[in-house]
Amino acid sequence: MAQNLGIDDKIEATWDPQDPIFDERERAALEMATLFTEDYRSVTDEHVQHWRQHFSVEELVELGTFMALADGFGKLVELLGLGEGDQACAVEI
């Protein structure tokens, strides 16, 4: 199912992680990011085992570190009132 889709298509599709544009590995990363940013306390051993089917421990640490930095930076910008909703681009990340 090879399609000629760009990064903009994937960014737009993140609203639905089950979109067929994503492979299983990407879905696992989206699940991890969603749980990390929305309700990290709900992560279970089963989640971690699922993610370990798709990523090495090193990759999980790297993904988690990036998520922590991105999430924390976004919260800091909001806390300090440094950003405007339409400041960066038309796509909210």
C-alpha cells in the first residue's frame, strides 16, 4: 500500500492515530505520545510491553526524552504567555 504522501498528510492524520497512513510502529509512538502528554499515570505494564515490541529500550528512552522536552517546552511557553496560537504556522502541533 505505497502512497505518495507527505509529512503534512501525516501531521494532519495525527488527529486519528488509527488512520491507515500510519504503520504499527508509528501508531505505537502516537499512543505513547498521547498517553505521555494527556495522562501518563494511566500507562500500564501492558502499554510498555506493547511499545517494546516496536522499539528498543534505547529508542523508548529517546522517544520519552523528546516527548518530555517538547511537552515541557510547550507548557513553559504557555505558562509565560510567550506564544500566540497563530504565530508559528497553520498546523497546530
